[in-house]
Amino acid sequence: MIMISEPLAQYHGIQAIVLGASGFIGRWVARALSRCGANVSLVVRDHLAAGKIFSKYGIDGEVCRLDLRDREAVRKLFARVRPAIIFNLAGYGVDPLERDKETAYCINTQLVQTVCEILSESQEAEWTGQRVIHVGSALEYGEIDGDLDEDSVPRPTTLYGKSKLAGTNLLTRCCREQGIKGLTVRLFTVYGPGEHDGRLLPSLLKAAETGQPVLLTAGVQKRDFTYVGDVANGLLRLGLTATAEPGEVVNLATGQLTSVRSFVEAAASILRIPSDKLRFDSRPTRAEEMQHSAVTIERLRQLTGWEPPTSVAEGICKTQCFHTRLEPVEVKTGEMNLGSTRA
């Protein structure tokens, strides 16, 4: 039996929707909700691929194949499920190949408006937490210096950052004007099991298996590396808060910066990758790479009394164990076919 500590046990029996449930972070939020005993509707694009993911991660819920660009289909799902809380992990533009402007604003901005319109028309008297947890991005801050606190004036430079910021601003306005309890939670460099191939840690895991060299930048850029399990835990904790301002923005990070080079060297030590396989200075630093001071997480602490506890070394070890030891498990899932999705 999985023991769930307070306060997350409050999700037991609660109806929840996870948009983008088969994505990297979405699957971890779905996993956490499932382990808490919530009744979870898992909104995905490809139900067959999602089913394999949910089996591997031990996620139980109703699988809903839904086109998130279809406002009426979204309305029908919400009307049937009547969720107490929605976790919006759907996003377009993280993948370098996703560069269609219309789709970016449809998924990252207009979907937020649809969710707010639906929530403004319904009330859940027995649920005291947030109605929507919308996941934002560090790229919303863009080219600003100093500590990244939530009151900083964003200057995004990428399509993803701009469209996500538009969604954040829309949520804030709707929550304040319509009395919706909702938060935008900005994430930073999230790592762990389920990351897309080609990202930093998956590349290092592959190198450990194959013995091939890893082409890297100089590694001097500093990031707030946050383990994905902690991110899911934090999102659920923020979903329970009753004291946040409507539409508030909250940073979810560790508050500590680690250079990419230090992260790579820690991973190489844990994964036993020879140092001569680490080819620093072999790749250019990305143009959109952010340079900033430590991320401020005081508001996260105030609202939850918690902060991410997993160190970089611990997170890398957990990821290695997940990949080498986890076996698929049988879970019960239902499917509702409502078309394709961009989540």
C-alpha cells in the first residue's frame, strides 16, 4: 500500500483533470494524483502511446483523447466530469520543431481562456483549494537580470515564452474579474524520468549505456535544476492552498543555481561516464539561454510551508533507478475518444 502524507491526502476522491497528462511533467502530476486516490481524467493526444506511459508509471484514470483546440469538445468534457481542479500541463513550443505561431497561441493562450470561461460558469462548494493550476515557464521572464521574483517585469524573446506569458496574463485577469481561484506556476529546468531524448540528462544516460561521447556547451550557464517528482508534489500542494491571490504567479524551483558543467560532472560520476567522453565546448550555447541570479521561492514557502527537497545528485540517482529497475504495471484505464489533441 502506498502511504500518502498530509496534506496531499486531501485529493482522495476528488475529481481532477490533467490536460497534457502523457507529457513529461503531466505524467508525474497524474501519477501523484493517482497515488493520492483522486479520480483523474487524463487528457491526451494519442491514447495508445499514452496507455503504455500510464502503465509504466502506475497511473490510474480515464484516458480522454481530446483536441484541445476544439472549444466545444473541451466544454463537453468539463460538463461531464465536473472537475474540482484542473492541472493544465498542455503546451506547444518546447520542442524546437514546434514553431507554428497560430498553434502556439491556441494552446498556450486561448485554451486558458476556454478553461476560465467554463470555470466561471460552475462552482464546487465542497472544494476549498484552487480550481486551476496553470503551468507556466521560466521563458516568460525572458531577458531580465537579477533575482527572478514573481514581481519582475517579463521580457520574453521566444514564441513559447511570449505565448505562455499571454496565457498567464489572461489567467490573472480572468481570476481577478470573475472570482476564479487559479494560479500560474512557473517552472524552470525540470529533469528526471520521462524527459525527451536529446535533453541533457537523457543524453548522459544514453552515453552511459553506449559509451558514446557527449557533445556539450562550455557549461558555464547556471540553471535551477528541479527534480520532476518534486515539481509534481509542489503543483499538488499549491492546488490545495486557499490563501493565494486570484491569478497569482508562483515560482516553483529549488532557489539554488547549479552550472550545467557541475550537473554534467555529477551525473558522469553517478553514471560512471569517463571524463574523456564529456566533450565540453563542442556545441554553441543557445541564443535563448537565460542568464539570471537565483530564483526567488519565498512565495512558494509562504503558501505551502514546503520547498523541493531533492538535491541534484539525489535526482540523478532516482532517475537512474527509475530507468533501470521500473517494470510496467497493470492499471485500469477507461478511454473516451474525443478526437486528437495538441497536448
